[in-house]
Amino acid sequence: MQKIQEIKLGDIKWINIINAKKDEIEYLRKNYRFDIADLGESLSSIYSFRSKMRLRNHYLFLIMRFPYYNKQKGEIEAEEVDIFINGKTIVTLHSNNLKSITEYFNKAAKEKSVYAKKPVTPFDIFINLINVQYNDCYHMMDHITKDTD
């Protein structure tokens, strides 16, 4: 799987990066002028224990954590998703444990023509992405509820 995936959805660009290392972070620094402190937190070997949100001059930076079920360990673990949003771009960085992000990205790539007809913003993509993630959480919570009952 390619580490930097990019699609154009109407007037906006979605960049999805899996397991970001120095090369991917440098690509974002050069092309989008994101603050080096925010980019440093997006390296795949560094994880935040809490969600964060920083409003910069020309973008919004978020760190979000979502639960996922690790089948190999039989445990629920947390996955970090780092998100940069500016006027025309959304960037997601993650370790690919949240399959719904990759599925949503692939679905959007297949349906590019829909986005060309209807104006969307990076915040529209962000809201849809969060909704998809929360729906996944509800399925997990339903399963846990059944187990505890």
C-alpha cells in the first residue's frame, strides 16, 4: 500500500498518509507549510495520550483517538488520527488500524464525480469521516453490551 494517497474531490484535495515517517512529514512541511511542532506529533512512532486541537494562522490541526478491536490480541486499543485542515485540503495521518478511514477514502476516490457536481469543503470530509468513525464505535459498544449481558 502506498504511504501517501491523494485524491481530488471537486475543488479540494484529500491526502491520506499511513504510517508517516520522516519523508512523509517532510513532504507536508515543504508543500503545506504546517508548523514543525504539529508535524513532529504526526510521526507514526509518537502517540498522544489526549485529543488536541490547535488553530493556526492558515490551518486547523487535530489529534483524535478512536478505539478499535485488535483481533490478534483480542483487546480494544486506541488509534490516533492526526488531521490537518486548511481552505482546500484535508490531510489524515494514521496507522491504518481504523479500516473505516481507508474504506471512506477509497469510496470517495471511486465517487469523485459526485464531489465535482456538489461543492464540498475539507470540513465536509472531516464531518463525514468523524461520523463514519463514531458509527464504528457504536458497533463495538453494541458488541460489548451483548457480551456483558
